Amino acid sequence: MRGAILWFTGLSGGGKSTLANAVAERIRALRDVEILDGDEVRMHLSKGLGFTREDRDINVRRIGFVARLLAKHGVFVITAAISPYADTRNEMRQLAKAEDLAFLEIFVNPTLQALVERDVKGLYKRALAGEIPHFTGVNDPYEEPTHPELEIKTDREPVATSVDSIVALLESRGLLTP
């Protein structure tokens, strides 16, 4: 079976990793699954990169490369990285398409207010106060997807409901059939 890429994008703390893990758990009985979490990739594969646009794009391209490599070998890959720039996300989509790999973009989109309220580390409050430069969505841009396959409002629905929506999308695309 051909692999596929489920690309979660959205602001920090929005629930990308939570959803990635929950979806992986739900579909693991049907597919070989790997998660490429943005924080883990930055720690191991992109160590030393900063937060300039160029460095962020390099990071996303590395995630995309590994995702395509795994997907070509039948793995269902779930990425969970901010990936703030639309053109770089679209580049990852086009590269996957060129290799005949399914690529589904999931926009994890709670309100900024919800992110500030549930931010246990206080990063949003510090960024809004100007203490953290280059914080995506506050003082550095995040370009929202214009045509994601699915948008999830994690501040309006429980994780289980979001996972149900994602799994239904995957089933509708024939990506979970053995």
C-alpha cells in the first residue's frame, strides 16, 4: 500500500501534536504510522537552525523530505509542525504529488485568545509583551492555509471529535483501507 502524508499546520500550542498522536493511535491497527513532530525534528534533524524565514523553510523542507521518503515505503506519515509559510507548504504538497503520494493539509486553528489562555509556559504573553522576538503568529507571520483539506478548531471541540473528523476524511480518500 502506498504511503500518505497528513500535514498538520497551525500556531504553537494549537494542538497539532495532540491530534497527531491521537490520530496515529486510532489508525495504527490499519497502517504503519510515523509522526514527525516539529519540536523533535528541531532537536534532532534541524538542530542549530534559527527562526529566520530561511531557517524555518529549511526545517519544513527537511520534514517534507523525510515524510516523502517514509511514505514512498508505505508508511502513513503525520507531521505536526507550525510550517508558517504557505509557499513552502505548497512546495511540500507539490513534491508529494510529483511522487504520487497523498498529501492532506489539516489546519489546526484555535483562536489566539484560546492559545494565550491555555499557554502554560506563558510564551504568548511574553511574545505579546515584546519579550520574545520572531514568535510565529504574534510578531512573526503565519500564513493561514487557503484550501486545507480540513480545518480543526481545537478550542471549540474535544480531541475525540477532531480525530473522528480526520479519520472520516482519510476514509473518504481511501487512505485507510487495508
